Amino acid sequence: MCLWAHCCHQQAATLTHIDLTNQVLTRRAIEPLADVMCLDFGLEKLTLKNCQLEDEALKVILHSLLVVNRLQHLDLSDNKKIQVNGFKYISIFIKNASSLETIDLSGTNPDKRSIQYISQALSYTTKITTTTTDSAKAAASKLTNLIMDNCNLRQQQLESLSNVIRRSSVSYLSLRGNRINQQGAICIGVMLRDYDDSTGGNRGLQHLVLDNNDIRQGVQYIAQALRRNQSLRLLSITDCKLDVQSCVSIAEALKYNQSLESLNISSNPLCDDQQLEGINSLKQSLYCNHSLSNLALAETGLGSEAAVALAECLPENTTLCRLDLSRNPAIDLAGILALLSGLKLNTTMVFLDVNVPANDRDMVKAQSEMAALCTKNAQASDENKSRTPSLNLADPSHPSITTTQATARLTLQERLAAVTKGKNSSTTNSIRSVSSIENIPRTGSQSATPLSSSTQHRRTSTRSKIQTNFNVEIDQVGLLEDMLHADEDDTTIIQPPDDTIKQVYLQCRKGLLNLNRSIPHLMESEQLVDLLSLNDRLTTAITRYEEFEKKSQQAESDISSPPLPPRANETSMEAATDNKTNMHERPQTQLDTVSVVADDEERSTSPFEIGDADDDDDDDNDDGNDDDHMEGGGDISTKQETDDGHSGTKDIHELRKEKEMEEGEAFKYAKDMET
């Protein structure tokens, strides 16, 4: 009555799990519970473990559960009194329970006929999900987890299950502690044949647990199917009496399989009498396998030689993250040091478990160093995941991703052309549209095409919205970094940046502006860390370009400065000409002398003899002063020539200083306009 009152209460929706483990539920005792189950109070999981359920009692409770039909997890384990009729009721429940995801039948004793009932239910769900309408699919069972541990299953029962399991919606199958031998392993191999066209699309087991079975050499049938299997992600075969040859069979399968992620073959004598054939085969498979991330070899008789063999493949393997070598006491200091050396050259391993004696300081120290390296790799992995943009995922439907991946090994010019061609003409961040957007004139033969009104309208509307996709900006900053790196490496001569890199630079500045506008609106987004990292990359690349451009302009200014003295002489000649027009009383011979001297100075002045020309002017001035002292006066033409020499020297420095100031102001003005 208390349970009834609780379920009828307004807050009964919080009751999602009822556990009646070890409670004896007879037909008479279960009827009140069945009445409660007819109420919709949000029940999701029901545990009836070891309740001594009989067929009739099971019929009552399953019928009441179908009234509401919202149960997701049902545990009927350790009810050994369930007979053939009880499994018939279970099969009917599986067919009609549209929300059921997990059913646990561990510890029951199904015979061949009982397994046939279960198989019919699974085949019914397969038929529903492959041939009927959407409404029928919604009403069909969604059973994904089937647990049948310790059910004394033999080859006969497995034959009924094998063909049905691989076509059903079941993705997790646990068969621990059954009587699966070498012949039964053939049926397991049939379950893993997801490459058969008749199985239909994406069906197939993803998790298979076969622990505590007497499989022995029968694992070769499982390994044979594993070679072509594409759906299985986890395989556990612990304590199945696998020997060296069994390890060889599994290792050969791993060379072909590229979908299995976790393999547990612990508690098997894989290195009986220190035979390394199986471990060496496993080592070779780890060189070419690119999917396995978790490998458990605990309590497999490994010694130091086996540990050394596994350590040899660690620097080359880039997918293995967890390696369990615990409970292998034969691994001594040599094996530990080998694992440590291999781990130092590995960047993906985040867990390496190996037992060492507590009283051996050297082994304890090595184990501590391995733990530190694993921790470092784990932190680096988390940081990379947080900073890696989503475009790094292999999505063929994304044009920018496929373009970047396809042009990863091309030169800068080829990569720029590929990226430009790969973008849609309407893309707002296209490189080709930078000049038209920013109204920047080009010096080459190409001219900027004016944008249509529709294109301008689309870009205006795009800017008004908050930008959340920065894939193009990531491509552009990567391209700018590569181009800057190539230009900076060429130290032979500093050249000004061409129009191409300027366009990419302006595109990066525009992307940085859009990014800064969007970040305040995405503070709660999961992309915040990626956006901040992109902001740092853009800022650094833009700064590098501006410094590079400044250096190139300074170098160009230094090269163009030496030709200034002839201009100064020309200015001096113009001043002399003005003085000539004002001095009507000067003799013609003196004017000719001044003109000849100026022409001689202009012809003798070299771009690399600025200092010598200045010294000559000073010498002329000194001679003129001496003549003045000696003759008490001085000729007008000589005095005029001296004054012209002073004014020419003064004009050279003033013009150079003014030119540098004008260039600095122009560069600053250009930066302000771009900002």
C-alpha cells in the first residue's frame, strides 16, 4: 500500500527505478505490484533479480508493464524457475515494448526452444525496422543491449541466435560464463559477419563480451570474421584459455581490421613458457593498426622480453592510448626501462599499468616517471581537443576541409590557387573579393570586378548576423603564416610583399574584426576556447606581416636614398640660376664657370660617394676662405660657388629627413585607414 500511495502522489514522477532484488514474488504477491505498474509514474528501470519468478507471475508483471509501455531497462537475472512459457512471455514483451533498451536474462536456464522464442522476437524487431512504415518503426522494440551471462548456452542455442543477432538492433551482447567451446565459436564468428549484404546497412554488434568461456583454438573463427568486420568496437575475451597460437590469430586479424577500438585478452596464457611468437605478431599488428586505442594484456604471462617487444612499437603507434600490463610479475627492471624509453617517444599513451615491487626503488622510480609521462600526454591531448577546430574533422561535405586536405602538400602558389578555386563565388570571405570589399587598387593587369547589388545585399545581411563559423578564417591565417614563413626564410634580399600576400593579410584583418565582434556573443559557447586560439593566431600573423612590411619599406628606402645627391645638385643649380637672373652685373665668363663647376660636380658624384662629395665641398670652402684672407676680398663667382656648396649639402640632409618623415606618416595613415 505504501508503494501504491507513493506512485499515486503528485511527485511520483521522480520514481524511475524500482529494485526488488532477492524478494520472493509469487503469483499472489505480484498482483498488487502489477496494479501499480499500470500507473504512469515515470518508471524507467525495474530490477527483479533473484525473485524466484515463475511463468504465471512473470506473465502478470509483463502484461502490466505493457499498459504504460515506457520501461527502458528490465532485469530478470537469476530467476531459474522461468521455463519455456516464461521465455515465450518474454519474447512477446520484447516484440511490443517500444521503449525497451536493455534486458538482462543472466542466470536463467533457457533451452533450445526458449532461445528460439527469443530469436523470433529479435527477428521480429529486425523485420519491423527494415520493411515497415515510420509509425510501425516507432512502435517497434528498440532493444540494443542483451545480457545472457551464465545461461549455459551451448552450440545449439547459439546457432539460433547467431543469424538473428547480426541482423537485429542489438549492439551490445554479453555471453559471459557460458559453455561456448571451439564449435560454439563458429556461431560467434557468424554474428560478426556484418559485411554480408543481406544484413542491411548499419546493423551489427558494437560490443561483444565472451569472458570465461572455453573457446581455446576456436578464436580463429572469431579472428577470421574480425578481419572484415566494420562495426565491432569492443571485444573482450578474458579467461578463455587462449594460447600463443590464439594470440597470433588475433594479431593477424588486427592487421586488417581498422574499426576495433578496445581489445581485452587478459587472463590468458599468451606467453606460455616465455614464447614470444604471439607477442611479436601483436607488435607487428600495432605498427599498421590505426584504430585500436585500448589493449589489455593483464595476467598473460608476459616477461621482460615481451615488454621490450611491446615497447619497440610505442614510438611508431599513434592511436594506442591505454595499455594494461598489470599482474605480470615476470616483467623486471629491464622491461620497465624499455617501456619507459618507448613511452618517452610516444605522445598518445595516457595510461600504462604495470605492477612493480614496492621495495624496489629503481622500478618504483621508473613507474613514477611513466605515470608522469602519461599525465603529460593526457593534458596535451585535452588541450589539443579543446583548441582543434571542428573543420579538422574529416567531413567530405565541407568544401573548405576537402580543399585544405587536398592541398596540404602543395606549394604556396598552388595552395593559394586551390583555396581560391575551391570557394564559392558567393562566399563572403573569398580571397578574390578582398580588393573589391576594401576598395584597394591593384597595380597589375587584373582589375577588381564591381560587386552586384544582390551580392552586396547578401554580404550586408551576413555581417549583420553573429558569425559562428570561422572555417575560412582558419584557412586564411594558415595560408598567411605559410607565406610569411616562406618570405622570412628567404634572407638573400628583402623584397616588398606582393599583392597576393597583401590580399591574404587584409582578409585576415577582416576575419579578426568579425571574430572580435562575435566573441562577446559566444561567451557561453563550447567554441570559445577555439575562437580565442584563432584570435591569437590572427593577431600574431598580422603583427608579423606588418613588421615584415615595415622592414621591406625601410630596406627600399635605404636603397633609394643614395640617388638624392644629384637631386640636391640640381636644386643647387636651380638656386644658382635664380641668383643668375637677379645678378645682372655678373660677367658672362663667371656665370659659365659656375655652370661648368655644377655640371662637373653632378657628373662626378656617385651614388656610393656621398661622404666624398661632402668632403670636396668642405675643401672648396676652405680654399675660398684662404683666398679671401690672402686677397682681402674675393671674387663674386667664387663666393657664390661656396654658398651654393653649403646650400647643396643642407638640401641633401633636409630632403632625406623630410622623405623619411613623409613615408612614416603615409605608413601610419594607411594603417589607421585599414583599422
